[in-house]
Amino acid sequence: MIFIVGHEKGGVGKSQIAFNLAAYFAERKKSVILVDTDTQRTSAKWSALREQVGRPPTFPVVERTTDPAPTIVQLSEKYDAVVVDVGARDYARLSDLAKIADLWIAPTRVGQGDLQSTMDLASAFSTLHSKHKAGHIPLCVVVNAVPGTWNSMEGEDAIQALKEVLPTGKVLAHSIRDRRVWRDAHRLGRSIFEMPPSAREKAEEEFVAVIDEALSAYKPTR
């Protein structure tokens, strides 16, 4: 299956979710490959950092910044999961990959600009359903990096606001809080699953809940 992690806006945590999603499948003994289509190469740099610090690879990471869709389709015949990290503002690529996605995860932050960008992405996708291989783009929106104070309602408010106005797709009820362990894992070239249990427990629980909900939101298209 093809899992796209993408948004038209940068800085929403796409790459972090992409390589941790690949790690999620690897943890479950699925054959998985991560494809970095972003010219900023965040996922590819994370993979290179793992090599530099001597961490064994748990899944391959390849770069395809030019016409990636045919390669991704071919890889989906070989791997259980192909996770794709898509760059921001690359509208032609967003459109091309939307047509082949078995699941599209669009992370957003709680700021008004981020939420408006999410609306714009969903509006664009609502015009492309007929071009999708199954007739409907399986879009899931996840509110990411929610301010970490225990009593913050910003995540819940953002979820409710999106549910009321999103023209297509599903807004996930679970969200991911902004926790230091995410930044520490990235800096060390690790997935969240490779961090010490005491540090990762809450972050891992939130991430797994998000991914499980997203996987349940749409039936496989093949």
C-alpha cells in the first residue's frame, strides 16, 4: 500500500511523521520503504544521520525528486508499505501522488494559517476524486505538535474547527502533542520507538493512536 504524508504548507511535521510511520510498520514486521520526494531531503538526511552514528537501518530510504509516481507504484508491488514524504508547495506533485495514494496523511498545526492551508489542500483534493484510482482520495488530517501544556484546548479546538468546515477527508480525533522527545529522537537519528521507554511512552502512545485511527478510517483500495 502507498502511504503519502504531505501538505502544501511547510513546517507542519511531515517528515517526522513519515519516517516514524515507516518505523511503525517496521516494528510490526512489515516490509517497508521510505521515499523522500522533497528537495529539502529531511527524511534522507535523517537516514544519513543514522549511518553516521552507527545505527543499523531498519528500512531502506530512497530519494525520488523527479516524477516519483511511477517508481512508487512499482515499489508498492514489492513492499507491504511504501511511505512517501512529499515536499510543501509542490502542487503538481501533490496532485500526481494524490491519485495513487491508498492513504494520505496531512499533518497540520493549530495556527490559523496552518488550518487555512489544510482547508486549501482539502478543497484542491475535492476536485480530484474522479482521477483517483478508487474514485476518492483517502485523506486524513491529523493535528500535530499541539502545545504541550496539560490543560491546553488548542488541539481539540482545531479538530472541531476542521470537522465543521473541511470540504473532503476525515479529521482524526487523536492528535500529537509537542514533546521534547520528538526533537531528541530526530537529533539522534532515531525513530520514536528507539527512544528510552520512560521518555517515549506518552509520545509513542499518541502516535500509535493516530496511525491506528488513520488506518481504520479507509478500507484498502486493493
